[in-house]
Amino acid sequence: MSERARFRVLLTATTTILSLNKALAWTLYATRPTYDDAQNGCLVAQIKAGKHSVFLEQVFDREIKQKAFEATSIAPIKANVVLERFRKQDNNKSEARLSALLPEDWRQMERLIRAAVKDTSAETSQKLSQTLHQLQVQNELLHYENSGLRDALTAKKQQKQHQEEQERLAKLNRKELQAAAKLLKEQEKEERRVARERAKEVRDQMKAEQVAARDARKAAQNTRQASTITQRGKRKASKAPLAKRKLKRAKGGAAAHPSSLEATPAPPPKVSSRGRAITLS
């Protein structure tokens, strides 16, 4: 008899004893003295007199004892008597849970083996149980290995997806940076063009101002020259009669004074504000 079978026998015997104790307690309760007897003190007297043995004789008769021994496989000794009780319970549970049977549920498989095999203590049934247990263990190991491979594959796929997402974001960021750099370059180019146009406008304005100033200076110079020429002409006109009179006076004494006309100095040349000689037309 295996250790499991012995444990079940002891468990059944304990259950039977507890059942008998419950039956004894119920019998004692059913045949208890009445309230009047307790008031009269009969209960204490009966217990002292040993009359409670009558209740034990009523409970533990020969038939009940025989059934208790048979239920606990004490007399006659049969190991399968106790196991059959659990087998019936296992059969009921297995029928209720047959649709939910899984390959890794070894206990349920063992119950099915016990339900299908009459003599579970036989060597063939034990070999069958061990073989199924080994197959179940191998199946469970393969299941764990397959689950681990699936988890690793899933993690690898997730890592690849994450890497692709990072690359896509990096590519998108590069495109955005390139677009921003291009836009900045165009803005700088436009700013330089506007600056060049403004500088050109300033230069043109300065040139125009310089030309206007030069023209104004030339006009002023021409005005001064014109006024100078006018004044010179007036002086020449005023000096001409005087020169004629001097010439007339000198005609008579030309022989005596031949160098009187040559000694008259010429007027100095006219010079502009820049030091250039002014030629009179």
C-alpha cells in the first residue's frame, strides 16, 4: 500500500469516528432527561449510576460496527474500499470538469486514470501513470520554452518597431531641420538683398546730393565769375578814355619819353577759388 493510500485510509477512519461521535451526541441529545428530571436531580444521579452506558449500547450495535469496519477497510482489509469512495467523488468532479481539462492539469489526468483503471495498484497502471506524468512534464517544459520563445520574439519585434519609430522620428527631425535651415538661409538672403538695396539707395542719394552740391558750387562760381567779368568790363570801359588822353598827351613828347608806355604794368591774372587761372574770352 502506498503512502497516499495509507493517508486516505487514516483520513477515512477519522471521518468515520467523527461521524460516530456525532451520532452518539445526537442520540444522547434525543434521549436526554426532561426538564422536570433535571429539576428533581435525576440527571446527576443517572450519570453517577452509569446509566449513560445504555446510550452507547443503543448507538454501537453489531451492524453499525460492522459497517464502520468495512467502510474503513479494517475488517476485512481492502485497500481499494477507501479509494473507491474518493474515486466516485473524483469521477463526479471529472465529469463536471471534463470540458475544462487542460494538458498541464496533472491531477485531473490522474483522476481520469483512476476512473478508467480498476486496480490502480497494478504495475501497468503505475507505469501508465508515470508515463503520462513524464509526458505532461515534457509538455509543460515545451510549453514554457515555447512561451519564452514567443516572449523573446515579441520583445524583438517590439524593439525593432521601437527602433524603426526612432529612425522615422530622426528622419522627420532631419527633414524639419533641413527645412528650417533652408528657410533661415532664404530669410538671410532676403535680408542681405534688402540691405544691399537700402545701401544702394543711400549711395544714390549721397551721389545725388553731391551732384547737387557740385552743381550749386558751379552755379555760384559761375555767378561770381560773371559778376567779376562784368565789373572788369566796367573798369576797362572807365579806363579807356583816360588811356586815350594819356596817349594824346604823350604824342607830343614821344620822342623825349619813348619808354613811358612800356612802363605801364599789366593787370594780374584772375584765379578761381581752386587756384585755376581764369581765361577771359
